[in-house]
Amino acid sequence: MKLFLDDRRTAPRGEGYRSADNYAGFLALLDKYRDCLEEVSLDYDLGWDSLFTGFDALKYMKRHDMHPEHINVHSTHISGRDKMLTYANANFPDAVVTGWPNDY
């Protein structure tokens, strides 16, 4: 299953993503599809009023032993994007890690 987290952007059409626009909704998708995570595509910022970021979603996956085959960080928040890519590469060694727009 492909999962997409972003508060403003929509998932790419025709790619088969399930999407959430907030942290709680994304965790529900992670828990539902935990055994068949093909790809997760994450934004860093999840809205000005959100207490969570896409980085929190990565930490949740690590804490709950979830291992997607592919992790894509599609955020334009440069420092958040770099932080997420560093964390994903260090904590999900078997995953392909990309950072759109540069690597995707």
C-alpha cells in the first residue's frame, strides 16, 4: 500500500495512494496497512496549528517497527526535509529513501 501525508497537496493521481491530511489520520492508515507498506510519501509541515510533523510520522514508524519499502520526503521545508532524510536513511536501512524533487 502507498500512503501519502500532506495538509495541502493531494496525492499523485493514478498512483494508488491512500492519503491523509493530518497526523492522526496518517497514523490510522499506518496502523491499518502496517503489514503491506510499499511506500510512504511525507511532507514535513502539517499546518500552522499542528503539533506534529512528517518527522513525527517517521519516528512513529520506527517505534512501532513499521518498515516501508520506499520512503519519499516531498517537503519543500529545507531543514525539515533534510532532517527527515537523515533520520530515514539512518533508521530504515532496507528502504529506498528519496527526497522529491531532487531524487524522485
